[in-house]
Amino acid sequence: MTESFVIQSDAGNMPVVEERLFHFCQECHVGDSCSAVTVAVMQAVENAIVHGNGSNPDRLVALTLGTCRGGIFVEVADEGDGFDFGRFGDFPAAGQSKGEGIFVMKSLSDHMTFSEGGRRVRMEFLVAGISPADALERIAVLKEHFSLVAA
């Protein structure tokens, strides 16, 4: 099962993405993992709109939602210039917010890859096989990060 759609680069379209994603998760019986998927995907869409397309409503963001072995995947692509994605994804340094969204996406997904020079991200979520221990570890990493940011 695969579903694709396109939105204009306008934050006002975020609820459309959230609704389509919610229905897709329901159809795929994602269950409790839906909130983690939603947070990661909404961050990717926000990055595509703001950083990739510069909030230019003439530029589009393309989304593909699909199933893969053991779960689902989501691809988000923008029409921007791309970026050096190799510099981001690790725990951001204290006081640094640049790269925080990518860190969140990486932490909540089971596998994340960039392509097309950083204009496309694919996140895979192994919704059928995540162990409770792995879920608790992800939550702990995010709590630690956000407690340092708030300090």
C-alpha cells in the first residue's frame, strides 16, 4: 500500500498532512506508534517548508506514505537547494538548536536516509517489532536532550 500527495509550502497545510497521516496509520494498524510517527513526519514537513522551500508557497512538498517489511515508511521531498545532511542527526550541542529537528526525526524513526542532496528524507518505522525497552530508550534520549535545552 502506497499513498502520495503534494502540498504547497505553507504552514497552514500542516493539518492536512497530519490528518492524512492519521488515516494512513489507522489503515496500517500502526496503533500506539502513530504519535511517534506523527511527530517525526511533522518535523520533516516543517523542515521541508521552512528550510527547504523557504516558506515559498509556489514551491511544493511531496509526501509518500507506504508499507515496508515490519512497518511503514514516509518520504518527504522539497524543491529547495538541499543541504549537507551529514552534519546533522547527532545529539545537538547544549544551547544549539540547529539540527534539533533532524535529531528528533532520527530518534523517533528506526531508519532514516537522505537523498537528492538532502531534498528528500525517508524514515522507516518498524511498528510491528519495536520492543518496550527500545521505546523507553528513545524517550529517555529525547527527555535528556530537551531537559538540557530548557536549562
